[in-house]
Amino acid sequence: MGRLEGKVGIITGAVRGIGRATAERFSAEGASLVIADIDGDGIEKTAAEIREAGGNVVGQACDVSDAASCEATVKRALDEFGKLNVLMNNAAYFIGKVTVEDVDIAEWRRAIDVNLTGPMLMSKFAIPAMRDAGGGSIIHVASQLGSVGKPMRSDYCSVKGGLIQLARCMAADHVGDNIRVNSLSPGPIGTERIFERSGSEEAAQQESGSLTLMGRVGLPTEIANAALFLASDESSFMTGDDLLVDGGYNAL
Ligand SMILES: NC(=O)c1ccc[n+]([C@@H]2O[C@H](COP(=O)([O-])OP(=O)(O)OC[C@H]3O[C@@H](n4cnc5c(N)ncnc54)[C@H](O)[C@@H]3O)[C@@H](O)[C@H]2O)c1
């Protein structure tokens, strides 16, 4: 306990799934948090539940594809807690399985806006605040599919590969500010979304869990643990790196 004591963080896309699990873990480790999501009612509810468990957390309605919304989210952290040390870009928009030939162009653009431009925008406004705080840690949540291809997933593989590259370039640009930038690449994780997509938890284990060496999907808490490492000073020699947590999905 206390591995993020005194730190202030923002986590996007935190109503449920990996974002929520990470918000719970970070707050249990002493961080004060702004949790942000396009689902404004949902994020207020999640924030209230984490506060009931003792967390110092506020909810913020935010569309990460909108610059003003990202700026307001960073401002909220400064207004509420006076500084910013950690940013986890976790929010994502999913368009489902489709080829480039068949994809709806507006849907493709939305996926790029939310999943790649969103982390850039959040970072753009967070960096000056982190510099003022003497440094910080930015985590882009990518995917094991950022390093390999998959049929019918052109948009997803492209943006996640883009996020791994974004982390490398931002790391180079801001090493002098003591701001570390890494990507975190989960393999298939058992979130509500995955269970809904597959139809049930059992079906998700068969469909996605079977693709890992371990023969199961990961737990959201297993990604939260990795995010905690990247957010904390324990990962002080990591920047521009991709932390793959995929149960061996990409090993072969
Ligand atoms: N679950 C997996 O198997 C898996 C695997 C690899 C990578 N990931 C990545 O982990 C992250 C979380 O995945 P998850 O399964 O928990 O997803 P999820 O759908 O449960 O959570 C995503 C959240 O993002 C929010 N969101 C969507 N658009 C937004 C926007 N424009 N602005 C702000 N918030 C927005 C949603 O409301 C939702 O709460 C994503 O980046 C995803 O690509 C997940």
C-alpha cells in the first residue's frame, strides 16, 4: 500500500473494465484521481463507489477526441488536487470486425480520433502540468495487437501500433522534463465488453483465452498491476518502452 502516495493522476475510460480496475488499484495505493469518461452518468457513479471505498476520486465527463474536453479534464485535476503526476490514456472506441474495403469511413475516422488523437490531446494538455510538478508518467494503453496483425482488425491494429510509436516519440521529446512515456499492451482481458462481445464469459474464454499460452483471458486487475508499476517510481528506468502483458499471446 502507498506506492502512489501523494501522486495525482488522470485515467480515461474508467467507468468499467481495465480503467475502473486501475482506478481502484491506484486509489488503494494512495493516488488522488480524476477519472474521465464519455459516459458522464457512469463516471459519476464509478467515482462515488470508489469514494465509498475510501478513495480520493472525482468523476469528469470527457470526450477524449475533443480538445476542449481534454483541456478541461487536466484543469479539473489541477483545480481539485493542485498538480498532475500520472496520465493513463485508456479510453477506446471499438468498431468491430471489418475489412478496409467494407469499413464505414466515418467509423474509421472516429476510431482514429478517439484511440490515437485522444491520447495525443490528453498528453498535450497534461505535459505542461507534469513539467510544473517536476515530472510524471504517461501510459498509453495499446494492445498485443499493436505489434502483430489480425484479420478484420485493421483499425484497431493500426491505432494500437500507432500508440506504441507515439509513446516512443513522446518519450524522446520529454525525457528532459523528467516525463516518462510508455505503452502498456494487454492481451485478451476479461472485461464486461469482451464478455458481451462473445456472448458470455465461457464463450470469451474459448474465443480469446484459447489464443494465449496460458489458455485463459487475463483479469482487469492483472493489467491494473502493470499500470501501477508504470505509474510508480518503481519503473524509473522505463521510458519509450512497451510493456506487454498478454499471457503469452505474442510469444509464438
Ligand atoms: N479487454 C481487452 O481484451 C483489451 C485487450 C487489449 C487492449 N485493451 C485496451 O484496454 C483499454 C480498455 O479496454 P476495456 O476492455 O476495459 O474497454 P471498455 O469498453 O470496458 O472501456 C472503455 C471505456 O472508454 C470509454 N470511452 C469510449 N469512448 C470514449 C471517448 N471518446 N472519451 C472518453 N471515454 C471514452 C467507454 O465509455 C468505456 O468506459 C482500451 O484501450 C482497449 O483497447 C483491452
